[in-house]
Amino acid sequence: MPERPSPQSTGANAAGNLFALITGASSGIGACFARALAGRGQNIVLVARSRNRLEAIRSEIAAKNQVSIEIVEMDLSIPEAAARLAGLLKERGINVSLLVNNAGFGEHGEFAELPLARQSEMLRLNIVALTELTRLLLPDMISRRGGGIINVSSTASFQPIPYTSVYAATKAYVTSFSMGLAEEVARHGVKVLALCPGGTATNFFDAGHFQKLNFPGGLQSPEEVVERGLRALQRGKSLAVTRSINRLLVFVQRLAPRRLVARQAGEMFRPRAK
């Protein structure tokens, strides 16, 4: 997969060489983060696999905001991709003050039947790339005594979920890792947030071949997820579960036997006969 930063920035450089880096920025929650941050005057680097979508997002944002916008076409699920991305940023003199690890995907079906290559790709993107990119960019934030990291997790991180077992497990890692890291780096002025939305109106379910699911309260908008995430980071929170109904469900699950929680989740996610 080619890895090409944009040939030049778009718009004025509103904050020197400090940028927000957003992975999975071509659609859904990632694209909403890009719009919201640019609207706040933040320079942005957009990373995703589709250059055409990145170009479209950049044009849309540049028409409304005077910020610098860089794009990088890259598949972060490829081994060593995070290191290559960090190298590209260094070459262009870009310092990341806010990292939004949003890239990730899920897959629906029985573990024993889903392709192993696809599940390994999920592990590399959801866990390995997120961890490596955080490790590579964090030291500069610490040296500047400030910065932020938003790791997009999920309410799936709080319980085992049959028929999307690997995805739920990757998000459990993201939430635990983020909250632990938040405590480590708070003394350096760096904030880390595990952002845990519930069902959100993006292409996640179609891309992961999920059958129609009914979520309490319906699907939330990606704009709502982003606004709540940015607000939580600003307040210094290490965990944000979006929507009251989701927070209630997470609380109730903690009181129930784990096996019962898994069984009930399995009933909800069990593939239905077509």
C-alpha cells in the first residue's frame, strides 16, 4: 500500500508545527474528529487507506477552515506501519500534540469459521498499531509537558461478546491500556482518554458483516461521540462512556455474573439464519 503524505499543506498554519493526528480519518468517527478539530483551529494530519476519500475530506475542511491539513495514505494494519508513519511525520517537521487512535474494525461470525488472516489483521490494527503509534509519539508530548491521546474503544470492551470475540477482546485491551497509561503520564501534563461509544451510525456494521442489531436508545451519531470525547479529554478524564443508557448498562454488567453477561451478549450477537 503506498504511503504518501500530501505534497503540501492546505490553508494557513494556525498553530506552528503542532498537529492533531487522526487515524481512520476517511469516514465515520475519524472524519468527524477531523471536522471538529479543524473547526477549533487545530492543524490536522489525516491517515487512512483511501487517498480519494482523504482528498475529499481535506477539500471539504479546507473550504471552511484556515488550518494546515496533511494527508497520509497508509494501511496501519501492515507490520511496521506505525514506525513508517512516525518517520514521515519527522521528515515533514510535524509535531503531534493530539493523537486520535481511531482506526479499527470488527468482524461478525463464529471464531472458528472467520478467516484467520482477517482476525490477525484486526489484532494488528486495533491493538499493535495503536500501541506502537502511542509509544512513538508520546515521548515528544512528555518532553513538551503537554499533549493528549484519545484511543477510540467501545462499550464492547466491558464484557465478552460471543460471535465478535476477537473485536471485543481488542477493545478490552484498548480501554485497560488507555486508563493505565493515563495514570502514568498525568504528572507530565499529558492526558489519555479511552473513548467508549456504543452503537454508532457509521459503516462499522456493514464493513464487519454484522446483522441488524437493536441497541437501547438507538444508534448515536458520530458527531455526538466526538463532542463528548473532546469534552472529556479537556476535563482530564481517562474514561468516557457516551450516553447515559450505555453507562447504566456497563454498571449493571459489573454486578452480574460474567458467564451470564457473555450468554446474554451471545443471544444478541448470534448470527441469524438468512
